[in-house]
Amino acid sequence: MYPWGNTRRFNSWSDTARRIYGSRVQKLTVNAGFSCPNRDGTLGFGGCTFCNNEGFNPSYCDPSKSIEQQIDQGLRFIRKRYSRASMFVAYLQAYSNTHASREYLEQVYRDALSHPDISGLVIGTRPDCIDPGKLDLIADLASRYFIRLEYGVESCYDRTLKRINRGHSVADSERAIMMTAERGIKCGIHLIMGLPGESRQQMLDQVDVVNKLPIDTIKFHQLQIVKGTAMEGEYEQNPENFDLFGLKDYISFIAEFAERLRPDIAVDRFAGEIPPRLIAGKRWGNVRYDRVLAMIEKRLEEMDTWQGRLCK
């Protein structure tokens, strides 16, 4: 039995949710029509070089539909796929879902929370799209609903963030996470493994930065070259600048990362998954995430290791 209460070799968010809430907590993606400061001119135009949000949104997510319509359609889809799920949270995923005035955010969040089948929100955003006033609003909602803020940190190296046109710094990420934790709001981060210019050792060393952050959850994404992005053009011109993970390499790498990761951080995902039709670079074939997860668990067993075993 490991510190997170079961015999799995990593601290799974899905297991944690079942233990705390007595049910699977199923995210239901909603597109509320937000933009991004890196696209609308606030910081710049064109967005991050890796970004194409078409790869992250289900077909029912359409900002021309009301939030209520999207939730109703999403529930019909999800209840067929996840029949055991009984707790649903709206996942505001596309672009930066705190990139608006506090008044507008309150309207959007309350519209989603007013749906009788929605128990909370997962809000995806950037660390430079938050301020004390917005966090106070979210903290007030978090006192009554399940709320989690997820920050796209992506890398712990400023040189990488600059190279991918991210538009914020590592210090911005740390500041946003600290302000979030100070208000008692659940906080998660996203990291992309395989960004250009980072060696495997440098990717692995990021765990020391992550372990110092007051976060609750983490999501890992392997870099995938997505069609229609600036990175696709860079990859086509200079593929030698990219060290994309093959499936077996990634399984071994992420197992090494996990054994160094602080054991109380719940892992929401170990890898990303986008439609194969959108992938321009190296592919893993038609391997779905559940198979990838099984391979990671098998690798942890082969190594006789577990999350946090080598945590400093």
C-alpha cells in the first residue's frame, strides 16, 4: 500500500477523486469562446508555435452554442462512454479561460455551474492571465463547488518558453501558482515533454522545480507536431532540431520522471491524445491513452519503482 491509499505505483487523480467524492469525477469540455493574449494582440498574434486548439475540443464544443447546450450534448455523449460516472464538472479548456474581465468571468462560470448536472469547474488558463481580483472570484466559487485552476506551464526553462513564443516566464508561472495556493484553490499544471532545445536530462531535471510548487495535480503531454501550427513549418524545415519521443522511449522517460515526482501530486494524465489526422510528426500509431497508461504501469513494475521513490 502506497501513501495515496492503494497498490498502484503512482498517485492517480481518478483514484483520488473516487476516494474523496465516492465517484469518478468526469470532465465535460465546454468552449466558452475565450481567446488568448498571445493571439488577440494583448501580447502578440499567432499564438504559441505548438498550438492548434482544434486538436483538443470534442465536436459538440462550439462557442456559437450556449454553455447549457454544450453541456446537454456533452452529457449525452459522456454518459454512453462513461456509464459509471455520476459527478460531472465543466472543463473550460480552449484557449485562456481567465482572459476577460472579472464580471464576464463570473457570468460564464455561473452559467456553467447553474446546470443541474454540473458540480464544479476545471478552468484551463495561462499564468499571465490571472490577478488577485479574478482569484478572489474563483476562491469564492471554490468555497461552494469543486473548482480547479490548471495552468499551462509547459516548460520550466525561459529559453524554451521564448523559443515557442509562449509569452510568459517561469517566474510568471510560479507567481500565479503561489497566489492560487494562498487562496486555497485547487491547482494543477501542464508540462510538455520534448520541446525543441531541451535534452532528455533537462526535461527530467524539471521535476525539481515542480516538486517545490504548491500544486495538487499534473498533466504530462508528449510533444506532438500538430498540423496547421508554426511548429509544423519549423519541423518540416529543420527536423534535426526535434527529438520527438517514440512510444517506448516515452514510457521509460515518464517512469523515471514519476519516481522523482513528489508523491502527494496526483497525476491527471501521463500523455496527451489528439486525433491522428492532425499529427504531422512522429506518431505512435493508433495507441489510445488507456494502453499507454497500462504500459507505464508495467514499466514502473519492471523497474520496481513508484512515484516519489527518488523524490528529494
